[in-house]
Amino acid sequence: MILKVFLAGAVISSIVLLFQIFAKDILDYFKFYENGLVSFFSLASIEEIFKFLAAYLVVRKSKFFDEPVDAMIYMIAAALGFAAIENVLVNFGAVFSNNMEIKGVIAAMTLRFVGATLLHALSSGVVGYFWANRKIIIGLIFATLLHAFFNYFIILFDRVLLYPTLFLIIIAMFVFWDFEKLKRIIK
């Protein structure tokens, strides 16, 4: 089941790309700044909603979705599938854009594979926690905010990755705490 959810997350990433292209056109039409919070929030919300749908549509009626902590596990699996394809697509774009030297491409790949992958796993873990507590909308809002602020921090602190990294570490502590809370429900 985890593999199915991972693959659903991977497949959904292509659909998200189409929705984000459409959303960017709308944001451009209304003159929203590309690196502004409205743009970051809009694009992050698309990713968070679709990652949730990838997990939900696969496991909603599964006999393997029978404990509260399963919601977090399946959400993180969907996020990892999503991040895998997103990272490959972004990195192919960087390699073929001819705007960067190879050193810059390798740095961008490293940042994406570590930062973006962890971000997706953590934000989806948050959605999973709220899904287990039957508060999906609240989880999607929190995850979207986390995602948008991380992306904003990456742009704001362009050369100083300390702040986005600290942000992810703090979020990770909350996600681990959420796992523990849900595991106690099982006992």
C-alpha cells in the first residue's frame, strides 16, 4: 500500500505542474509578484491539496488504513513520490536551461533533494496528523503555510540557508511530536 501511495504521489506531480502553470498565468494576469507571499501560498496550496488527494484516493477504503498514525505515514509516502518526480523535473530544467554552470546545477540539485524533499515530507506529515484527527482543512492550511513560508525564506535568504534549515528542523520536531501523539492513541 505504501508503494501504491508513493506512486500516486509521483503520478500526481505531473497533474500539479499543469495546474501550477495555469495558476501562474492567473497570478500574472492579476499582477501578483512572482516571489510574493500570495504566489507562494497559491502554488503551495495546489501541491498540498493534490498530495492529499493522491494518498486519500488510494487508501480511503483500504483495510491497511486502520490506525491514526497511518494517515501520517501514507501522506509522507505520497509526498516522497511527489518530491521525487518534482526534483527530477526541476533539475532537468536547471540542466537544460544553460543559465547555470555545472557547479550551480549541482548546488541547486543538492538543495532540492534535501530541502524540498524534507519540506514535502514534513508538510504532508502535518496534513496526515490533522487527517487522523478529522480536521483535513486545518491540516491543508497549516501545510500550505509551512510550504509557502519555506519557499519565501529560500528566496528571501538567497545565500544564507541557515534560516530555511532551522525552519525545517523546528517543523520536524513538531511532526515527530505529532507521530508520538498518534502512536499513543493506538496503545
